[in-house]
Amino acid sequence: MKIVVLTGAGISAESGIATFRAADGLWEGHRIEEVASPEGWHKNRELVLEFYNKRRRNVLESTPNEAHEILVELEDTHEVFIVTQNVDDLHERAGSSSILHLHGEITKSRSTANPKLVYDIEGSELDLGQNCELDSQLRPHIVWFGEAVPAIERAAEIIQKADVLLIVGTSLQVYPAAGLVNYAPEEASITVIDPNSPEVNLPNVTYLNCGATEGMRIFKKSLVKQ
């Protein structure tokens, strides 16, 4: 059985990683466009770099939680593929083997001259003056607002082959990622794990209105009964 898992900020929140943004629309005191858009980057590169340095430190200080670990355990008996909206590396560190990052990876940088040039960041800091091999400033390997999501077509292809679609910790409010659920096969069963479960207008949906770890425990038990 092929289980495709779409994860969002809620699965990493239990590891101490701050969710996307506060109710007032601010992200750690900054307007989104200041730190997560091409315009913000061109206006103040130093601010953007320091913002992501802080987030990177937070990620590196965090560890995978039980929800991440249960996804790894499911690989013992099922084919599991994770499509994540998160930019952290907690799925990797937990041990999941098949992961597609929709919105980039905070532990990596890329060239501002050639986006295909991607590099691992050593440590937590990416600063002004750190250039790629083309002598162009490196930027966070993150998909910002207003930018295309290169992995979206691959994600759709993966979800089209799902026997089970598991949605964990995402409000399904950010597009184009939110539209991926519509690629699930009609016969696929869908489980949504989130305290404020977003409504999915598809058949065969089970809602678990709880946190990621509790929901993953319930989901794992349900697979055993099948």
C-alpha cells in the first residue's frame, strides 16, 4: 500500500519550531513581504539573511518528535512518500527515506545567479559576502511568496498514485500546495490530522481533530486493523 503524506507546520510545532505566522499576519515581528519575498530580498538582504539565520538556529536546536518517528516506522510495512511544506530537516533526521520539499530547505543555500546551484550550509549562518562559484551572493534555498514552486508537478504525480493520502498539520490555505489534495485518486482514503481540521471536499475523508503525535498514533493503529 502506498501512503503519501502531506505535512505542514503542525507536525514540526511539537518539536518547538514556530508555525508559519501569528494571527496578526506578522512573522516573528516582521511583515511577510519584508522577509519572505523577492522584493524584501532586494530591499534588505542583511535583514532577510539574519531572519533565516535565526530560524535555522531554531531548526538545528530542535529534534524530530514522535509524529516524525511514526512515519519512519510505517516504512517497515508500507511504501511511504512524504511531501512536505516545511523547510526544516526533521523528516530527514527522523529517518524517512522519501521526502519532497515543496518550499525549499532552510539548511541549504542557492546561487542568486543560477538557481540550480544549491549548497549545504555548514552550521547555522549564511551572511552577506558568501558567494557561489559564479561569485554571486548566496540566498536561502526557500521558495518565497511570488515565486514559482518547482516541485509542485512532481508532488501532484506522487499524490496521483496514493492508496492513502495522509494530511498532517497543515491548514491547506497556502496555494499551490493546498490544491494538491485534488490530485488524490477517487478510491484513495484520506485522513486529515489537525486540531482545526480544514475541510476537504473529497470522498473517503476521516478527520482527526488533534495534534500531530496523537493523530499519528491513531492513524497507525487504524492501519493495523485493516
